[in-house]
Amino acid sequence: MLRIVTDGAADFPPGWLERYRVAVIPINIQMKGRTYLQGVDVNDDDFYRFVEQERVIPKTSQPSPQQFVAFYRRIAQPGDTVLSIHVTSRLSGTFHSAVQAAKELVDEMKVVPFDSLGGSASLAFMCRDARAMAEAGATLEQILARLTWLREHISVVLTLNSLEYARLSGRVRAAQALAAGLLRIKPVVELRDGFLDMVDKVRTRSRSLEAVVQRVKAGVGFRPAHVAVVNARAPQAAQWLHERVQQVLKVRELITTNLSIAVAANLGPGTAGVVAYPAEE
């Protein structure tokens, strides 16, 4: 049986985890000197409440190889195949932990880690397509080929409410080099080759949201597109993006989802953006 696993950096709309039978290994979150498991010991409300009260950004860390081993044994049976699809290895050690765990379990089950070079809703789209293909009788090799195609064609573009979180986390390249006086700008970042690069910076929220849509349009062109609008406590921005992408893109599918704690902890509340890829004709 094929088991599909991803991590806490994935953003799924309601119902997808159950429908596509995806197991999510939680990330570790450090708050007040203690380590909590995302979605197990701490939820989104707990995270944002801590940030508001303490004015401190919790640190996150990838699951350890030992946590992966225990997780795989819990969700799979000996002889199963586990397809483990993870956040970009260039910003997180999660994929490498999965690789180490796969080596340890080689005599129990077949674990196939896949580096998405992405995150957020791109992981959800990958998991969805993997399950749909498996249900249609595709081989593992065919599924991996599809994931590789998605990895090469998915656009992930976000705008941050401020650079404070990105500067402290170091997740956005070049952010740390900016002068403190620029923290009031509205940066636009794009996930390219597994890295988050700042691709634009404007003074107003409306311009940054429009820049997100235009950069996504440049990626998918006039082809029909699968689209996700994502946000971290930014419902008004998400609603604007939801309406705007339907005006600018040829939308075949449109979902909306919240950004996970794993992403929000590094980019900050107020982050909003679009994840999209062209539909194959």
C-alpha cells in the first residue's frame, strides 16, 4: 500500500488531508524554553497568542530522523511504500531527516523521500496529485515523474506585511542586508530553486498584492491554472487576491488556505500570496 506523508510546512484546504489520505509529521516549535509539536501541543491560535503577548518569534526546527522513524512506523505497516514529500531542503533540514530515517527503515518498508523545493500549498497540490494517480493505478515511477514536473512548474509568490520576521529568521535571501529603515516596506518574495528571494519591494499593501498576481501571471501565462490563495491572519488580503486572480488568470481550480505555523513563524502574520501552476491541456 502507498502511504503519503508530508510535513508541517504544507498548507491544505479543509478536507484534503482526509480525502487524499495524507499523514503530516509536525514540526517542532520552541516557546518559553519548551519544545511543542505543531498541531499536537500547540495550534495556530496558541502560536499567534504567544507572539502577541510575548513579542517574541518562536523558533521552529525540523523533525529529527528519530521522530521520522517513529512516525513512519506509526502510519505504515512492514512492506508498505511511503512517499514522503517535503518542504524545500534549501530552507529546512526536514528532507534530510526523512532520508536518514529511510535508510534506517530499509529492512522494514520502502520510504521514498521527495524534495519539493517548495512549500505551502505546493505540497498540497503534490500530495493530491500523487494520491489521485495512485488511485488510478499509476506506478511509483510515474508519480515521481509527475512530482518532478510540478516542482519545475509551480509558482509560489508571497508578500510580507513587514521584513521583521524574515530578517530575524534569515529565510529570505538579502533581507538581512537591508537597513532597519526599510522594514516598513512591503516586500514581495518568490520561491525559486528552493530559495526565497526578494523580487520586489513597494511602499503600499495594494501594490504588493498586485505585484504578487502579476508575477504569478508571468509564470503561468494564459494557460488554465490551478491556483491557491494563502495567508497568515490576513483575510482581507486573501479575499482581494481571491477576486483578483480570477480577473487576471485563467483559473481552472481555486482554493484558499491558511499558511502553516512553520511558514508564519519565519515570514510573519500578515503574509499573503498565491501558489499556482499551469494545467496540462
